Amino acid sequence: MLHINEISAAYAYSGTPHLVLSCQPDYTLVAVNAAYCDWCGGTEEDLLHQGIFSAQAAIADLTGLPEERLVQTFQQVVSSRSPTKLKVERFLLPGRKAHYGQRGGLLEIYPIVDNDQTVYLVLALAVPGGMDFPDTALSARPARPAPTAHQSLEVIFDSLANVLFVLEIEAPGLYRFSFANRAFQVTTGLPVERVIGSYVHDIIPEPSLALVREKYREAIQTKEQVSWQEVSDYPTGQKTGEVSVVPVLDDQGNCLRLVGMVHDITEHKEAEAKQHRLAQDLYRHNRDLRQFTYIVSHNLRAPVANLLGLVRHLPKVEPGTDLFQQYTTYLTTSVEKLDAVLTDINMVLSIRDRQRLADPEPIALADVCRQAGQDLATELAACGGRLSVQIDPGFTVRASQAYLYSIFHNLISNAIKYRSSERALQINVTSYRTAELEKVMQFSDNGSGFDMNRFGNDVFKLYKRFHGSGEGRGIGLFLVKTHVEAIGGYIKVQSEPSAGTTFTIHFKAGL
């Protein structure tokens, strides 16, 4: 953390009134410059260590801004660690009846951050055309060596919460850091001493490196500011930033260097992602509730109603008769159906309960798919089917292996079950990556297919069947979707009657 004297030195000889406040509850003045003392008619000794709302340093009276609004703004800057500006209509000097500086201006408030905490606030009063001081302004000050403009700027830049950097352009596509402020180190965990003098490709990791080079090239070619959002992995973890670079041009319009700024929005993005996950969870819970309501009203009601009827009439039937035997057979069938439904519900609920408890690990999709195919080799051979797996061996997903196996096993089994009688079954499994770095797996077959317009909304619902054969209970594809969502992905389907079906599974970036 910079010493308060160093911070004060950066503003001491500015012609704009500056003051530095401690972020204690009373906002004590810890530094003021000569212009501020002249402006309000006090000495540095008089003003220091007073609260900013005290009589002589009453910023509310000087600017005409309500104290409540100033306090609210200070608290906002402290918590957000981001600068802000307030419009000031007029400046009122103590001891004078008339308003002074009626042109109005801006009150700029900057946070000085240490260890992610705002410890000081820098206030600057800016007036268009400059500040006119009264004839009685105090000007007798002990002589102090004025810091150079470069030293003052570095101190100011180091006090800002946003990342600032300067890149020298040594050759097309070759950029070297010539400056980075302290926030660069706080955000990335990389020492400034290591960054300054290093090339961009030695500091910024892929895939962010390719993106920033493209944006730098765009700024140089267009000679205008370019902004974008990027995600990078640094020693401090994965960071998301809103980045902008501005080209610095010579008299001939050639770009000499790039000045960049990064606003760290990692916490905002994490909160946004958490809110999105909560919304998705709420949607899934509501959807499951509707699904289970349907199960209770249809799949459970029928066997329970049969059981109640049989139990009521069975005591009236003479044991050993054909009717008694028929009733007991019906009774057994109803109990088995009831047990099957309860088993399915229990399995689905157990998946929901375990999805956050499972310990994910990198799993090669090709290996799991081939294992599921080997376990169904007898069924494939019996129908003359073939399974082609064209997935890169290095194509991995962080997930539960049991869930991935269940996905492949159910899809292969489904393809066998609903194959076309007009041709030999062919199953193709491929993979690719999207521009957003999602991993995608496609599972295609040339089976009987189905009408998406009629059944598209019911494909993944429990106990929904849309083929004419009597096979299946309508649970396989429901389990596929449940397992895919349990590991953080999503699934789509495309199908045509007699033309086959394609399932596309997206595993989000980071899985």
C-alpha cells in the first residue's frame, strides 16, 4: 500500500482542488493540496484530521450537495471500488455572501484500494476552464520539490482499482509491456516487476492470447478504441474482465503503443452464473414436480385402484376356485406394476440427490462409448448393426463415469430397439468443439425415426412412448436427459420418420 505522503505528493501541486479522505466512519481528511486550501480559505494544518463534514472543511456547503447524498456516494465507491462523478451546480465559499464559481463543474471521487479494500477516497473538484481563486487566497506554503508528471501519474494509476497497462508495438503482432499498475498484480497474481518488459505472449495464456492479439490488431487498424470481454486463468484463479485498448498515434497516424484498461467483473459474473444456476434448478424442480404429479395421477393411480378393488372382492371369492386364482394373478400383476413405478421414481430422485455429491473426474468419451458398445455387442450382432465411434481419444469430460456410461448404453440400446426393418442398423458417434469452447457429442442412427412435430415435446418425458412396438417403458431417454443435466450439460434431438435420429449433447465449457 502506498504511504499517504506519496499519495498526497501526487496531488500537491495540482491546480485542481484535491483532498484525500480516510475511509473511517467520519471520513477524516488525511491530505489536502494547496489549491483546496486556497479555495476554501483555510490552512493545511487547520484542515487535516478534521471530518470532511466539519465546519471549515464542510464539503456539503462548498459544493451545495446534500450531506446525505455525499455519504451515500462515498459508501457506494467504497463498496464497489469503482470511481464516480457528481455534477456540482455551483461552489459556495465560506464567509462570502455571493456564490463563487457559478459555472458549476464535477466532483470526481476515486477509490484507493489495498488488499481488495478501499482505504482512502480521493476527491477532485473540476471546473470547465479552470478554477478562479479569490484575491485573499492563502499562498504562503513551505517550498517542496514538485514530483515529475511521470511520478505523479504512476502514483495515481497505482491507486486505482482497475487494471491499467501500456503495450509497446515492436513488430506486427509483437507487443511488450512497458507499464502495469498495482491492480494488475492484485488481479492476476503476477508481480508487476515480472510483467513490465515481458511480451504479451509470455504473460497472457491461451486461449485468451489469440483473442487479445486479434483485438490489438483491430485497434491498430481502425485507430479507435476496441472493447471486449475475456476469461483468463492466472495464479489468483480464473478472472473475467471487461477490457478496452486505445491506440496512441504519432503525427503521421501510425500506432506507437496501446493503452489498456481491465475492469474485473469476476464476482459479478460468478453471481450472475449462480443466479442462472438457481433459475435452472427452479425450472427443473418445477418440471419434475409436474412430471411426478402426472406419474401419481396416472401410473400410480391405476395399479393402486386395481389393488383396492381386488382386496375388496377377494375375501368374497372361495379359495381354490378359478376365479380366486384369476384374482391373485391380477393382484400380483398390479403389485409388480406399482413396484416398477416406485423403483423408477426412486432411481430418478437418487440421481437428483447425487448429482452434486458425485466426485467428477476427466473421462474419455471414446472409452466409455466403446465399453457400452461392447456390453451390447450381442444385441448389435443379432440385428446386424454396426457402431462407429469417431471421438478423439483426448476428448474428455469431467463427470461421473457411471452417468456417461448410462447415457451411451441407453442411446445404443434405444437405437437397437427402434431400428428400421428396411436396412441394417448403423450408429455413428462423433465429437467437436464450438466457438464458445463447448464440447459436443453427436449420436446418430439410421433407424425408424419419429415425427418431431407430433412427439418432439415428449421425447425426454417419463413414460412417454411414441413408437408402435410394444417394447420399452418410456424411461430410457428420460434417464439420458437426467444424467446429461446432472453433469452440467444439455441435450437436443432431431429426427424424421424412416430417416433416423440424431442426439446432440453439449458439455459446457469447463467440464
